[in-house]
Amino acid sequence: MDETEKSALAETSAIHSRPDHAADEEGVILPTINDSFEIFAKGPGVVDFRTVTWPRASIIFVKVLFATGVLSIPTAMYSLGAVGGALSVVGWGLVNTRAAIVQGNFRNRHAKCHTIADMAEVVGGRLLKEVAGFLYIFANVLSTGSSIQAVSVGLNALSDHAACTVWWSFLATVVVVIAGSIRKFQKLGLLTWVGFVSIFTAVLIVVVGVTTRDRPAAAPQTGPYDLGYFVIAHPTFVEGITASSTIFVSSAGSGAFLPVISEMKKPQDYSKAVFAAMALVQSAYLAFSLVVYRWCGQWVASPSLGSAGPTIKKIAYAIGLIGLIISACLYLHIASKYVFVRILRNSRHLQANTFVHWGTWLGCTIGLASLSFILAEAVPIFNYLIALAGAVCFSPLAISLPGWLWLHDHWDWYRRDAWKKLVWGFHWCLVVLGLFMLGGGTYGAVEQIITAYASGLIAALTISAVSLKERTATNAEAMVLWPFFSPRSQPNVLTQRSSQPMFKA
């Protein structure tokens, strides 16, 4: 790269170069990391937030993605088939990894970018910042609510419905608030190691468990039955787009990575953490989902921890419960940290142990957790709304916006050599792809909501957990919280399932 090109890129990024002229992998000069660049300052008399190493950041990223994604992908395999599902896992994994790297590079080039909303302001002004900020909060609040529901499913399974599901959800919310109120990612990172081992072990037990059964636990235990395993499937558009959305959102939580960069000791190491996390997550997704789908077919439970029968289900939930709780804590912490920084930014209370500091922080965690609990319990079609929110929130934030961010810093690449023109065109494709998933995913979610109303599935959601205990459906309690529907499903409304997207983060 000649001096003219360096100057053009430096001018486009609107930043000052480091004294040693350090550059990222694309040749863009990085700014000097100092207190004027970072959100959190270092020095005497302030709380030091910048304490996270890249290995700890990596395990935080893994835990943000892994829990709900690994529980939902086997269901999506039924619509896409083994080959289509595997290609989708790999393809979306690569797209989401690239999006995460683009966001990290953009953050490290532009001062005071704490979240995806700050980046949106750089490229689109204050209006785009507020839109992105709303979607960001909404996405994490719904993710918190979804994880709280997952915890209540586990508690119901372990207790044989000894108490009302709402009561279990309330207890889960209290625990999530307490753990999520830890201020620093570095401290919360200690819990993520435990959470990751917990959910990974639980899923591994289920994967081993399904291979020991003669037929899936949810399938008829006598007589002939259709496994529903396809190497290559032929889904309808609605089935295909919703299954693809499921797999996309399972690794699309890169927007949640960004606040962690602000608390890293060396933000330049962000890429190492992303590559390590994505490699582990995508490998686990591919291996676990293919095995579960091969042995369970259309009879995979939703969430998939119930796929190996009631005994394994209880064991899996007993081990994985802490992982589900930590997932909810992370989503709550990320949303609360965004609001907290927005309120106290540029004030001394941001990093001082004052009453205003703690009052604001606890107000954010308690307030957003309460909203998550209310949404999770009060909306009877909550998980259909989660599917809709997944399309509306993640498609623009995790695909289109990263493409736009890259184009903002590299707009003149379309005048360069053939390779740079190709890269420039690829990032334009990300913008278009995100818009397509926004429209297609929304259409698929709405179609499934309409179908669910027409089929009577929505009415089934009003049945209490106590009465569900008396039903014969193996995974009926899971259906209360993860209502899936597909035209190719079984006729019993309580055991119908499909590739309905599960929100992740």
C-alpha cells in the first residue's frame, strides 16, 4: 500500500495514527489506545473496567452464543435436511464471523464506540443510532426472557411440575438479576466458564443418550413410524427461511461482543477471541446437531435437551441449568451496560462508587429483568414474537450494518485492483442479504403465527403446566415455552414442531 492509499484510508476513518504506525489486517492505521479514545479511563480514583484478557473474552463470546443455539439447530435440520443444514451452519458461521471482525475493526478505528448503536451513529447519524440502540436493547431483553423461560422449563422438568411455571420463572428472574448485576465482564467471566462447561456437558449427555435408544423418545414406542431424516430435504419457502433464520441467529450475537472490547486490556486482541470462540461454537453446532438429527429426525424435542427421554432429560437439565442461568445473566448484563453507559457517559459517576453510580446500575438490571419477565409470561405467543424480533433485530444489526460499516471505511476500494473490488462487492452483498433476511424472516414468522392461530396451537399455549403434566405428549412442557409448528409436523397439536427460529443472541 503506497502513501496515498494510507492517507486516504486514514482520512476515511477520521482517526489519529499510533506513534508506532500499527495497522490492522486490512492496512488501516489504528488509533492510539488512550483515555481519550476509550469509554472507560484508567487511573487512580476510578473503577478499572479494562481488565478482560482475550481468552476470557473468548469464553464470554462462546457463552453468549452457545446455549440457545445448540438447543434449536437440530429442529432446523428437519426442514433443511442433513446436507442443507450442515451447509447452513458453516455458511452462516462464516458470515457471522466476518461480521464480528468487521465490527471489532470499526470499533478499534473510531473513538468512543461502545456498542453497535455508537457505530451506527458514525455512519448514519443520531437517528440511526437511536434505531439501532432500540433494536439492540429489544434483542437482549427478549433473549433474557427466552433464557428465563428455558430455566423455568428445566425447573418444571426437575420438579415434576411441583409449582406453577410463573413461579419458577420469577425465581429464575431473581437469580438472574443478582448474578447479572455484577458490574464487570471480568468478574462475570468467571461464571461463564462454569456456564459453558455446564451446558456443554448437558448437551453432550443428550447427544450420547439419543444414540443409545432404539427409536426417538418422542416417537411412538410400538409399531412402525417415520423417523423423518432427510439427507436432502425439499422445504417450502416458509420452512426454509425460518430454518435458515434459526441457524443464522444462533451465531448472530456479535453485537453483544462489542461492549466486551471496551473492557479488554488490549482491544487489539479482539480478533483472536472471536476466531477462537467461533471455531469452537461452529464445530460444536455442526457435530451435535447432525448427531441429534440423525437419531431423532422429526422427533427432536424443542429445546433439544428433552430428546433422549425423561431420565436423560432430568439429568441434562440438572447439569445444564446453571448454563441457562448464566446465558440470561449475560444478555441482561449486556443490555443493562448499554443503558448504564448511555445515562452516565461523560459524567464522573460512570467509574466512581457513588450512590448515583450504583442506583443507576441496579435500576438498569432490575428494570430490564422485570421487563423480560413480564414479556416472557404475559404474551401468550411470546416465542412467535421472538421469531419476529429475531428477523427484525438481528438481520439489520448483524448482517446489513456490518457491511455498511466496512463500506464506510473502505468506500474507495471499488476503484482499486480486482481483489479489492471483489471484497467491496462482497460487503455490498452483506447489506442486501441482511435486508432479504429481514423481509423473508419476518414473512416466515408472520406466516407461522397465522398458521398457529388457524390450527389451534395458540389456544394450547393457555394450558397450565399442571394440566400439561396429565397429557401424554413427551415434550408437552417444552411446547409451552417453545411452540413450534410446521405443515410437515405430526397431527397432535401438542407435539407439533418445526424450524421456528429460537432467539439468541
